[in-house]
Amino acid sequence: MYDGEKKLWLEVINMAISDAMNKRLNASNRRFALNWLCRDNIDFFIVCDLAGVHPEAIRRGFLKIKNRKNR
């Protein structure tokens, strides 16, 4: 896979994290992004694989950021 393709899939993950944390986004869209990141679904695993990252590492990092912001 080309580096550009990996960057694209990393941006998909980054956008989901951004959407899940964005208080200005409506609750339904935030919840959709949060569920995509935190629940087991094939799409999340495929995107992580295409991005060359481990799904659990993404989740741990996201939850760490989320917990820090909620303090």
C-alpha cells in the first residue's frame, strides 16, 4: 500500500477522534464517532489495518485523551 493511502486512512481515524471530542457537533454524530472508535465493528478494524495501526492502541490513546479532557 502506498504511503498516501495510509495517510488517508489515518485521517479517517483522526476525524473520528475529532468528531467524538467535538462539543459543537450534534450529540448523534458525536455518539456515532464514539461508537465507531470504541465498539467492535469490522469497519474500524479494516480502517486500522489499512492505516497500519493496531486498533487497541488507537482506542487506548483515544480514551486517554478523552479522560484527560473530561477532568
